[in-house]
Amino acid sequence: MSDQDAELLEMVKALTDKVTAMEVEIKQLRLLNADVPEETMVAIAAAVAAYLGHRAKRRVAHFTTSAIWQSGTRRRQHAHEPLHLRKA
């Protein structure tokens, strides 16, 4: 084999060893984090997102209290547009 082939083979062996080590580490991390409840993970993710500046948007249904809501809904249905999409 040439020097270049030997060098490439050595690099492939080194990368294979690194990937194997990372796979072992990932398996260990999965075992350590297996007992964390989903609510805790969501809370941690929300705290990190807030720290990084992401503002969460509340997504709730908005109901109108006016007396003409039926006619407005009927008009929207006849227009064949989705009912509950907010306009940006």
C-alpha cells in the first residue's frame, strides 16, 4: 500500500473509534436520563427558550360574545375559508 492509503486507513480507524466512543456515551446518557418525567423536560426546555429570548405564544380559542356571531360565522362558511385561522 502507498503512504496515502495507509494514512487514509489510519484516519478511518480513528473515526471509527470516535464514533464507537460516542455511541457508548449516548447509551450511558440515555440510561441516566431515563427516569426524568416529561413535565420536567418541558419545563427545562421552556426555561432555556425563555433565557435565549424566545417569547412563547399562548394558543387558545377565542370566542366572540356579540349577538351577531352567527351571521359572521355563516358568512365565513359561505366564503369557503377556514374558520379559526388568525390573520397575521
